[in-house]
Amino acid sequence: MNVIYNNDLSVEDYCRLRKSVNFYDIPETEVKRALERSDFIVTAAVDGIKVGMARFMTDGTQILIMDVIVHPDYQHKGIGRGLLERIREYIEKMDYNRMLVNLLTDIKNVGFYEKLGYSRAEGMRLWLKHGE
Ligand SMILES: CC(C)(COP(=O)(O)OP(=O)(O)OC[C@H]1O[C@@H](n2cnc3c(N)ncnc32)[C@H](O)[C@@H]1OP(=O)(O)O)[C@@H](O)C(=O)NCCC(=O)NCCS
């Protein structure tokens, strides 16, 4: 299987990939803004179809990785590792003294991230809806 890693991602492919792993829906206008504001996006394609993605935002001292997604038909083939390795390569070329790379994930994915050098940390989150 030939996997091509790239940096372009359409709103449609982003929504399709999120849906494939049952992430909640985001309206297309918000998706467009979120992708534009991302500092780095990496995608994986097989036969011209996007099958994986990851992205991050940064203030130059910390990074927040989001949307690490591999389509279920393509999981356990090394694509998730490939995405995160490319993120790491990009970060290592950035200008920084110390960089803290953060992400939130389900407990079921902890082993995946540990294999890539990440360690567990406590996290907190607050869900808000417009008008609440
Ligand atoms: C988590 C996810 C990105 C992993 O992608 P993947 O392409 O299946 O992972 P890889 O095949 O690159 O796996 C890399 C290594 O991690 C291991 N691994 C993969 N998923 C794992 C898991 N859930 N728990 C423990 N180890 C895991 C693999 O066995 C492999 O090990 P190896 O290198 O020793 O052979 C993918 O399962 C996914 O998209 N899940 C749904 C969306 C999601 O929850 N994303 C995380 C949100 S932050």
C-alpha cells in the first residue's frame, strides 16, 4: 500500500474523516475557520483518497495537537504513526527553546501515543454551547 503524506485538506475530506471515527459534527463554516487557523496540517492519502489527518495549533511555546484520525479501514497499518512522525519532524524545525506538545485522547488510544513517546498527564475540559 502506497501512502502519500501531504498538507492539503478540504472541508469535505475533514468532515468525512471526522464522521468515519464518529467524532461530533462541526458546521462547515466553523470547519473552514478551524482549518485556516491551524498552524500545521498533515494528511495521508491512498489511491488519491484522504484516509488520515492530524493538525496542530501553536503559540510558539506550546502545541495543541487535534484531530488525529485514521479511517477505520486503514487503521493498524502504520498511518497514525506516519502522521505523528511528520508532525514531530515539522516541530523539530521550528524555532524554540522548550516546546510542550499537548493532546487530549480517549483512554483506548493511550498505548498508541505512548509508543510515540508521549506520556500521560492530567487534563481538564469544559464543553460549552452557544448561548449557555
Ligand atoms: C488512534 C489512531 C489515530 C491510530 O492510528 P493507526 O494508523 O491505527 O495507528 P498505527 O497503525 O500507526 O499504530 C502505531 C503503533 O501503535 C499501536 N497502536 C495503534 N492503536 C493503538 C491503540 N489504540 N492502543 C495501543 N496501541 C495502538 C500499533 O499497534 C502500532 O504499534 P507498532 O508500531 O509496535 O506496530 C486510530 O486508531 C484512529 O484514528 N482512531 C479513531 C480516532 C481517534 O480516536 N483519534 C485519536 C484522537 S486524539
